[in-house]
Amino acid sequence: MGKRSIIPYGPQHPVLPEPIHLDLVVEDERIIEAIPSIGFVHRGLESLITKKDYNAMVYVVERTCGICSFMHGMTYCEGIEQIMNIEVPGRAMYLRTIWGEMSRIHSHLLWLGLLADGYGFESLFYQTWRIREKVLDIFEATTGGRVIFSVNKVGGCIRDMNQDKLNMILRELDDIEKKVKEIQKTFLFDYSVQSRLKGIGILTKEQVHDLSCVGPFARASGLDMDMRYLGKDAYKDLEFHAITSNDGDCYARCEVRVREIFQSIDLIREAIGKIPDGEIDAPVKGLPNGETFMRVEQPRGEAIYYIKTSGKAFVDRLRIRTPTFANLPGLCETLKGANLADVGLLVLSIDPCISCTER
Amino acid sequence: MSMVKKSPWVLHYDGSSCNGCDIEVLACLTPVYDAERFGIINTGDPMQADILLLTGGINSQNQAVVKQLYDQMPRPKVVVAIGVCACTGGVFKECYNIIGGADTTVPVDIYVPGCAARPQAIIDGIVQAIDLFQKRSDEHELLMKNKGKKADLKTKENNNSSDKGNEA
């Protein structure tokens, strides 16, 4: 029985790209308890509904998070469309799915790079981010933006993609797939990487269910939960089965995300093959009146949007529950009993997006 | 750039940004844009850093953190505000928890606009910061050299150097 002491971790830390603060209660090198404190990135974004009307809010909502910004804007638009009973044209749905899945590839590659940096594999980090730049180039060619695109609006999309651009995406995806296959060898089959990840931060299926964890973090423990099963957008036409693993450790989380990159590439290929012709936006008449509850599978897991309107230009109430917020209890559970040296890896393993969480 | 004699170390802190500028700064440090070719290196330790890259606005919780990071950096130092949120508060300016841009808390030397700031703009900001750092470090050296000399000379040099600083 050693002496207990408290080690502050963050908010500024070499491993963390974003500020989160943890008070780690340690006994020798073991962590007894982790107490998170958040609020370093809190802006009060939801309060802007009193100052911006429901159309302008699309651009604010997209700035909830710079990594999954497209998905945030898309979910908000879908919520308003559901309230107003707008039938979004099929082509717009497919375009949203293509951009959404591409965001997933970009987010997972970003995370894999940070993970490699987390266990000190600098060159692998650089290789992964080099591949990620290819995805950003596709975004720039099709939407004009690199991280925040603003191509969604209530009723559909702002930009269309012609056949040349779709062919370009397919060509680039072949290249990306080839390169991800190369780095996958190191991420999944390298001996020293495995020894750093295997058996660390184990959560069982029951635990992740009880702690209501979401996304790849929950799927890595065998919980088959994915909001894409709901069949919104183009997912109703696409072949889709969520990827799960049963190990529940850091390696499983890495494996699930690597395999999801390939799955997303296949989904985009299928969507481009099936994309219908036609309009990309539906006319919007009147003002929204009613309330809705939207669930969407973001790269980090399930996000929930609650929107309430009452026939005015301004939204009455907006609430966003982001995936990282749901995963924080799971993180604190994995940290209990962990080694101090593994804290960086464990924090990374939930793919923390603090600016989402605090809004 | 031709007169650069030193390799400044860069510290990156995310204020209350949406992450967009944040990952663009990281993208600048990785192969495709590779800002490290200008002689900088990324560090996680404020005590060894010369240039502070700040993204995002300032809120009441992170104000103390930003201030502390700035104070821990050794002189001379340069602060670069990246993204429109760090410049003025941006789209979140009207939010209840945002005090304003980075210059409400620490003195900012270079402003890089954009939402999200493009890598080319960030690299331009970093290059200007390197030049400014070189200038300040020359002035610092001059001050140190003249430290033991007569008091009137010291004030004269001081005035000269502060004039130069204003021009920059």
C-alpha cells in the first residue's frame, strides 16, 4: 500500500491535441481514480439560437466540431426537414452519405495518426496524415473547403458533383485503399505495436452497455450498435453491417477503426454506383413548427440532436449530445487500475473530441 | 527568412476553437505542408517554446491557462493567433461564455484569419513569426551586451530597440 497522491493531467499536454483536464489519484504507478473536469472549450454555442435564425444556425452548428463538422450540419438540417415535412431528393441524400462517409475516413485516419504519435511512432503518424491529406484534397475539389464545408442547407445540398468528380473520387479511393492497406500492416500486425496496445484498458460488453458508451469504442467490446442501421439517407439502399470486435482493449478499438475505413470506402463505392439523377434541393416554404429528436452515427459514435421550434424564424430549443460526452464514463472506468504510462493511450482510445463535448 | 540564425520552438494550444484550425495547425506540421522545413520544431513544453500558436477564442475557464502558458515561455517570445476565433471571437463572439479573441488575454503579434485558416495562411503566419522572433532575439542580445555600460547609453539603446519593435 503506497502513498496516495494526485497528478494533474492536462489541459495542455503533449499527447493531447485538445484541452481536457484529469485529476489522477495514483498509488505508486497505479491509478485508483480519475476525475475529469471539462469546460475549457465551452462556448455556449446552443445559446446562439436566440440570435441567428434557423437557416443561419446551419453554419453555427457545423462549427460545433471541426472534424465531424459535415455530420453536425447534416443532422441539424435533417431535423428541421423532418419538422417541416420536406421530402429531400434522392441525389441530395446520396451526396450527404458520400461526404459523410468520407468524413469518417478522414476522422479515423486522423485518430490513427494521433494514436501512433501517442505510443511514440512518429513516422507512422506522418504516413497516416499524408494519406489523410488525400481525403482533404477530395473535399476541397468537391466542396471548396478542407475541414468546414458548409454544403448543407435545409432542404438539400448547395453543391452537386458531376460524373467527372465522382470518377475522380473513385480513382482517389483506390489509391487511398492501397495506402491504408500498407499502413494497416504496422497498425495491426507489428509486434511492438501489439505489445503496446493488447490487453490495455479492457471493458466488457456488459460494462460498455451499462456505461452507455457509443461508437467504435462500444463496438470494440462487442456491442453491435450503429445508428446507420436506422436506414436514414442512402443507408437504406446500401449493404451494411456494423464492424465489431470482442476483445474490448485498445488494440480492438484500433482494429475496429481500421476496418471501418475499408467499410466506408466500400460504402462510398456502392453509393456512387447507385446515385440517382435529379435535383439536389427541395423548395422550403413556411417556418418550422414542432419538435424532433435525431440520432446519427458520427465517426466517434452516436450523436443526438433535440430541436424544438414554434413557427418562428428562431429555433426555441437546441440540444446536442455528442459521442465523446457519452464515452467519458467509459474512459474513467478504463483508467481505474491502469498504469500511469498508459493514460495517454487510454484517453486517445475513446477518440476524444472535446470541442464537440463542451460546445 | 534569409537572416534567420535561430530555430524557434513552437507551442500549440487550443483555446475554445471548434478544432478546425487546430487540426489544420497539426496538418501544417506533417509531411504535405511541413512547416518544420523553416527550422521550427513542435514542442509540448511551454518552458522551451519561443512561438505560441493559439487557436480559438478565450473563455473564462481557459483564460488562466493561456495566461500561464504565455508567462512560462522564456523571453523573447512571439504569439500567433490562428483562425478568426482567435483574432476576434469569430462566429462565437456573441456567445455568453466567450470573452473575445486571444488579444484580450495575451499580447498578439500576428493574426492569421480564416474559418478554418488555410494551411498556406498558417505557414505564412509562422514564417512571419520566425522573422519577428529573430528581430526580437537580436534586440534582446544587444540589450544584454550593453547591460554593464553607462546608464545613459542603456536608455538610448532601449529607446532605439523599442522604436524598431513598433515598426514591426
